Amino acid sequence: MSLSLPSTASLAANNALAVDARSLNALKTAAGENNPQAARETARQLESLFMREMIKSMREATMKSGLLDSAQGNLSTDLLDQQLSVAMAGQPGGLTEAITKQLARSMGVEAAEDAEIAVPSTLSLSRSAWRGSSGISTGAGSRSAQLQSINAYAPAPKGRDNFVGFHASAAERVARDSGIPAHYMLGQAGHETGWGKSEIRNSDGSNSFNLFGIKAGKGWTGKVAEVTTTEYINGAPKKITAKFRAYGSYEESFRDYARLIGSNPRYEKAMGQTGSATAYAAELQKAGYATDPAYAQKLGRAIQSAAQAASSTAQAKLNRTNENQT
């Protein structure tokens, strides 16, 4: 039985249906190179096949009404089941996690952790094979950020706890290098994106990985995403089209933000207030980081919320560790 791989046309909606031989060859190539991404994607495909068989068995055990008993009706049902199986595979706590670990051990590589990378797609693996590389480097020693940068079409983590848990590792790494507390950056990224619900996208639907709403000024030579945004002009909100910086991974976004705040004299006072979230947010607003007149209050609340989420996540991990040891 061959693996059912996502087609490029449907990846943006995260509902793959068609068999893509090119992607399958890319997945084989990645597996041959002991790429941890290949283990994850193969595990997701295996879970998808299992889910499809389970759905098929459930349908066979269900009494049919006779209204759709035709070749066309059966085909539609089969396509729906295939789409459901793809959509259901790879969810947190599912079979994919267990299968990934086993496959990674057999490949002799370390399994990539869900909290650090986006779920890979065969499209991303295919593009990597065409380029002859395994991803975009985002800093020495940062393997998780390199893996994450491969897939710009993966769904972004949504909801405060999911958002904080997903980005915590990158934020902590950048915090160690920059001196900006991780929960400050997580809170600001959460505020700017609605905790992952409204991230800036490129024109082709791929993620720009811009978590902080940093615009592409005259000195920016990297990629650009052009979108409609709300600016406050003379205190009144107004819709405008603006160009924003685009990155290769979320960690690049964290690092660019830290570089901007840490090196630009405009934010020098903010860097001197990293001991107080309220003062830090106030100094960012005074320096003109955003045009929203209530930005400091909103950011202060978001930072406090991120700190609470990070604390809850850390406590949950500690509880699981204690349970496993008993």
C-alpha cells in the first residue's frame, strides 16, 4: 500500500488528498538522509492510513439508507473519508507522536519535538530536495529553528496556551542572548498576532513568520509581506496597506525583534526597564513602537498573561515528570 501524500493545491488548507509522486520521492530522499522531518511526516502518513481504515470499518458496520448507494455516492464518501483521515492525523496526543519516536530510533536520529517545530508537510520536504538542502539556517546550534523554517504553510499555533507553549523554547534562547525576558517577547508576539490567530501571511498564503508586526523600512533588504493593517492617525484608526518584514522561521522573528530593541537608540530606555513589564511596555509606546494610544496597557496585560501561561505549562510538565517517576 502506498502512502497518500498531500497535494500542493490543498496544503494551504491543511487538507491533502492527492498522491504526489514528486513529494513521495522527496520524502524518500529525506529519509535516506536521516532527516528527523521525514520520520514525523512518515508517522503522520501512517496514522492517516490507520484512521482511514478505521473510518471505513465504521461505515461498513453502519446500516445504509440506500439513498446514496451508487458509484458516484460511494466515490464521494471515499473521498470524504480520505480527507477526514488526513485532517485527523498528526494531532497532539495521537499515534503520530509514538510512531515518530519509534521511526526516529530506527533511523538513528533524534525525534523533533512538537513544541519546537512546525508540523512538516511533504511539500516542504519536496522543496528542500529541489534546493538540495534541509532547511534555512537561523543561527549556530539552533537545530529546531532550522527544521521549523522548512515549512511555511503549516498551521500556526492558536490560543494563548498553545501559542506560548509552541514559542517558549525559541523565546528563551533569544532571551539568553538579548537580555529581554522571554515572557515579554511572548506577550508582545501574542498581542500582535492575537495569540496566533492573525499572523502576517505572504501573497501566496505562506507564513511570513513576523510575530511582532515589524515593518520593512528603507534599510530592510530581506523578504517582504504586503498586507492591510490598522494604524492610528491623530488618534483615529485607519486601514492602510503596509510592507512588513518576512522571515524564514519564527526564531528569526524573535531574533530580529531583540536586535531591533537592543541596538536601536530609540528603544534604549525600554531596554533599561526589563525588570518591569509595565515600565517596559510604557517605554516602547513612548518610543513609537506602535500608534495605538492604548498600546502600553494592552501590551502589559499580554505580557502578564504570557507569564501565567508559561508558568502553567512549566507546572504541567513538572507534574507529568513526577507522575512518570512514580
